[in-house]
Amino acid sequence: MGDILVINSGSSSLKFALFTPPSADKDDLDSLVLRYQGKLTGLGEGLGEGQSASAARLKDAESQTVQAGHFSDLPPTLDHHDALMRLLDWIGERPDLDDIAVVGHRVVHGGRRFHDPVVLDADIVDELQTLEPLAPLHQPYGLEPIRRLAKRLPEVTQVACFDTAFHTTQPAVARHFALPRELTERGLIRYGFHGLSYDYINRMLPRHLNGQSAGRVVVAHLGNGASLCAIHNGRSMASTMGFTALDGLPMGTRCGSLDAGLVLHLLGEEGMSVDEVSELLYSRSGLLGVSGISSDMRQLLESDTAEAREAIDLFVYRIVREIGSLAAAMGGLDHLVFTAGIGERAAPVRQAIGQGCAWLGVELDDDANHRDAACISRTDSRVGAWVIPTDEERMIAWHANQLIASAD
């Protein structure tokens, strides 16, 4: 089997990684050999307030920056198609990268049908397109590279890995809304997202525990998109995101949980259209909306304004409340794991969350937390606290390799 190219396309970015699969007798995550990884940011229509113009970075397996002409002198408003074409042009000009056999994609929404990775064809892509209203900031950008690659590299197998799949183990009571049964049966349920990240953390945490069972875990995926997941004995039991990726925690530009009556008020009393309400809740709320400054937590932590402080406090408050809710759903808490951009690098945010969860038995080690150490809980803390970097691209590559190998 040849190399595995991973494409993780978001609303304003395109991440990619290239892996060489392991030999047939190895199938763990570490056995995938990373060759290159990179990211193009500030892309197209997904570019919003507080974000920079187009930029690119490309690194080799030793994390050394690779100079690639296709990624230099980028126009300020590079779109997703051009970003993908530049990537493929760079790959096509390198003789050591001429053996791509599989392309693995992150697709945010798999609906009720897709619980596992799947080899893609035109009919499946068309079916996934019908789910775009459930993830308007993500689904279109995840599907477009699939179509482009099918035209440019028709001989290459493409695999979709779904962010919703990890949560299909949740019990019905955790997934259902209190809506008429016919709506539930039509798929109006809680799906949950960030599943590839949670899948990866779920596989990594036991290594930090020397193979012991992790028990009851809350994973905090805190980035521009943010959510929490309750994982009990390796299975997703509940999550903060629901029918769409708008639900749950406040995020960079998304509002998180909101009284449905407020949406009705905006539509009726405020006279806003559906498109205007959608744009408000997805693109002008969250950290950006509350602070009026930025959706970037780094800028808010550096700011001395009351508005920035209020945005951070609201973010932390909602996280602490939801951790309590998820702990209740599992009957307790054994470990709390931080991951993604804010979770991995914003020590003040972790400290505030830890203080808010002291009643659950979380006691952080200030020095370890400041150093972004793997274990940030004190030795006498009843609940283990961890910082584990996520790696969705490696998770996608692993799933794609497992799927193709099982078909041989």
C-alpha cells in the first residue's frame, strides 16, 4: 500500500499530513510514519473578523520548516480550491511523493447512517451533501476537496472519517430531545462533534496511565470550536454539542447553548431573517461577540479590558458548569483532559477551570500547568488532570489504513 494523504478542511483553513503506513504486523497509531504536515489558513469565504490573511506552513517529520514555492507569495484571499491545487502541485513535483494510494478526509457530519469510516463514491458524497444544513461551517468545506480530488486523481481511493461517529455509542436518553417522536425518528437528535479528536485522546490517555483503565473521563476540546465529551470505559456517553456544532460551550465566534425562545424572538420581534440569525449565531457571537475584540483567546488573555475579561470568564463558567453535568451523567469523575489550541496552550484558562472544578476533586499543580506538562494535577489530587495534544490527522490516517487493509 502506498502513502496516505490526510485532508482536514475547515471553514477558513486546510490542514494536511502525509503518512507512510506501517507493515502488516503493526497497527497502532505510532506505527504510522509522518513525512510531512502543514496548514493553510485565512482561506476564502471562511475568513472572518480577527483572522489573518492567507498564510501557509509546511514541516517535515522532524518539524523543520520546508520551503515550498507553491506556498509562498500567497494572495491575501486564497480560496480552498487554490489551496488544495497548490498542495497537489507540490506533491506532484516531488519524486519521493509519487505513491499516494489513499486520501483520508475529515467529514464533520455522518448523519444517522455513517457510524464508521467509509470508502467514498459519488452517491455517498451526494448523500453527505444533504447534511450541509446541520454543519454549514464545516460540511461544504469537507466535501469540496473530495470532489476536486476525484477529478484530478480518479485512481486514488478516498475515505471519509466522521466527527459524529465516536458519539454513536451514547445511550438514547443522552441523544434525544423532548420533541415529538416523529421528529426524533427523522433524525432530529444530538449527534455530537469533534469525535476524531476524542477518539485520539481516548486512545492516548491509557498510555499516560501505564495501561490502566481511565474510568470516567471528561475531555475538554477547547479551540476556536469548543466542546466537552464524557467518556466512560472508552465509550462516549454524553457531549456538549448536539444537533449541530452550534450547541454547547461558547466558542470563538459561535454562541453555544441558547434558549430556543431567544431565536424565536430574533425572528419575530427583532425582524431578523433566518440567514441573519444564522450569521449572528455562527459568526458574530462567542468570544468575539462578548469581547468585541477578537475570537482569539491569546489576544483576550493579553488584553486588560473588562470586555475581554468578561468573555474569558463566561467561557470558563460554561465549561465548569458542563463538566459538572457530564460528571453527573457518569456518576463521578476520574480524569479531566485538556486538548486543542486553548486546552493545550492557555494555562490561565486551565487554571481557572481547575479551580472551578475543585469540588469534584481537581487540584492542579501550578508549576506543571504553567509548563504545559502532560500531567498537571497534584499528587494528592483525587482527579487526574492532563494536557494531551490532539492529532486528528493521525487518527484519520489510522482509520483509513485500517479500512483499506481490512478490504484486502
